[in-house]
Amino acid sequence: MKNTSLTFTLPSDGNSITENDIKNKQLRITAAFKGLFPEQNDELKITIKNDYTIPFKHKGKRSHILRLGSDALEELGIKAGDKVKFIRIGAREFKMEGVRS
């Protein structure tokens, strides 16, 4: 079986996780990473410590939105200015961990 996992860190250079992102319990998926996510609205399986089913909002030319919710955001432990490491397991499955700045 071919290993298709891929590791990347959001946000890309020149972007940041903002206070508004944290307040809205979301991550913005910017242009550099859009091709690693579904091409339409979907649900993603996310593993932090626990497993979550997270709504993914495809926004066309704008940044896509990954709505984490309170529990996943708290478990991720990030704040404005931090980064998030993603390991892509499959088309709709990721592992995530917060990277403190």
C-alpha cells in the first residue's frame, strides 16, 4: 500500500492565525494549501488527541474555512500568532497539532 501522508504547517508565510480566527473557532485555508483539501463543502476527520468530525467550507477564490469548534480548538491549544502542523492521512482525514510561536 502506498503511503500518501503529507506534512505541512499552516498558515503559510505572510499569513497568520488571528484573534478573530480564535474567536470564531476556525482556521483559514489559504491559497498555498487549498489543493490539499476537498473541492467542495465537506466534513473532515481530524485527530488531535481525540477524533473530531469538522465542517469544511469551500469558499472558491477566498480562503477556505475549517470550523474547529470549542472542544477541538481547546485541545489544539493554539492562540493568535501560533501555527498548526497538519499530517494529511487521506483526502478527508488529517492529524493536527498546535505549534506555539
